[in-house]
Amino acid sequence: MNITSQIKQPIFDEMELFEKKFYESMTSQVALLNRITYYIVNRKGKQMRPMFVFLTAKMISGGTVEERTYRGACVIELIHTATLVHDDVVDDSNRRRGFFSINALWKNKIAVLVGDYLLSKGLLLSIDHGDFDLLRIISVAVREMSEGELLQIEKARRLDITEEVYYEIIRKKTATLIAACCALGARSVSDNEVVVEQMRKFGELIGMAFQIKDDLFDYTEDAIGKPTGIDIKEQKMTLPLIHVLNTCTTKEKSWLINSIKNHNKDKKRVKEVIAFVVNNGGLSYAEQKMIDFQQEALAILENFPTSDYKSALTLMVNYVIERKK
């Protein structure tokens, strides 16, 4: 049994029912929309977000979920899917998880409208059932994700990001959605604000570790057997690079910045940048930070009694930093 199946084991029935409810939540009177949403549902990824929702809810409630939990998971997945569809348009990307993106198959105009439709379906699902507390959690996440993306665009032009700004970007861009899943799972079964906040923080810490792991793939041989350097080619500021830029000499810093800005298509130069970052402790520094976030997340779980759900969440935390892609 692979690790994803192990994590899913205690929520297997909930995930099966969730898939049906998620598909139903997208239905429309418009045939074109139904064709596109059918395409989306059949190309789902690992479904980490709904898994966080159900595992958190069951850990806190002692094994039961509410109808609200399903709605919350559907809303977060609807809104997340909407942001992915829009992202592919913004990035002019033709692929998503190895399949054609919506904009590649149906063009940008339709993709933007589908994203808008999914967003409104998510909002209405909450409003129709009076789940305003859940809607608030999700809406804050969407606001922060947009801010994070824009902050990254604003800062990336100058390549002089501090570590604090980097954390702010990844907290908003990546971690806030996982934080929302955990807060929402908790909130759907409990009114205890302290518990909801603990789980929000737990999700945020995992999200931070998750993003740093993604950064590391650019320099390590895990993902495809060799460092990709893709982030360098795209002039993305990652933690290993930020750490080295902030600790090397002025001369080395100007060489690095010049390489990233003006020679990022030169394979030999990109390799030299990767080697420089590795040799100057960028990787080991980022790995340590990732482990710090992971340990902090695990410490939060210690507040809850032992259960299959807690074990699955522990597995999830470890999977985030041990995954190979």
C-alpha cells in the first residue's frame, strides 16, 4: 500500500462520498459547462485538500463528520479548482498534472468564465446552507493567495527578497490554503476557537514545509534524477538562493544576480549557479528550515488523543517533506 492510500485509509468512505458530492456541486444547465466540469473531475490530483478537511474533522470529533464537513470540503475544492483554472490562463500554461489545461482545450475566454462559475458555485454552496463561518475561512484564504501572488510579482523583479518577505509570500501563496482546509475541518465539527486556531496553524506550518520542499527540487536530484534549475530559469526566488544571496560577498552577489537576470537560459551558467548555492550551504539551510516547520506541526498534533486520524495526519506531515516529486 503506498503512502497516499495509507493516509486515505481512515477516511476512505468519506472520500468516496465526497467525490460524488463534489461532482454534483458543479452541475449546470449548460451542456458545455458540464462537459468541462466532467473533464476536471476525472483529472483530479492527489486530493490532499479534502483529505486534510476530513482527517482534521474526524480527529477532533472522535470519528464522525457532519454534512457541513462535506460542504466545506466541496467549497474549498471548488474555489481551489477555480484558482487553478485562472492560474493556467495567467501563466499561459497548456498542461496541468500531465493533462491539457482548460485554456488549452477550450481557449482563455471559456477558461476564465469556468473559473468564475466554479467560484460562484462555491460561494453559493456555503450561503445556501448558512455556513458563513466556513465561508469566512475560505474567503480569507482566497484573499491571501491573491496577495501572495502579487507580492511575489512585485518583489521578484528586484531579486533582493529578504527571508522574512519570502516567508510572507509562501505563507500567503501556498500555506494559507492548507491552513484553511484544517481550520475548516475543525470548525465543521467544533465551536472551540482554540482548537480551530491550533489546526489552522498546523495546516500553515505544513504548507510552509511543502513549499520549501518544492524549492529544494530545483537543486536536488529527487524529482527527475537531476537538478531542474527551472526556478532559476524563471527568475523565481527560492529559499536556498535567498539564503546564499544574503550571506555571500558583494562580488559573488552581483555575479549571482547577473547570472539569474541575464544568463538564465545558459545551461552551463545555470549549473554553476546551482553548484554555488549548494556549496555555500543554501540547500542544507533550507532543509533545516523545512524540518523546523515540520517539527512545529507535529508538536501541535501532540495536543490531541491518539487515533487513526492523528496517525494519518502525522504520515501526511512526513510525506510532505519526504516526497520525491
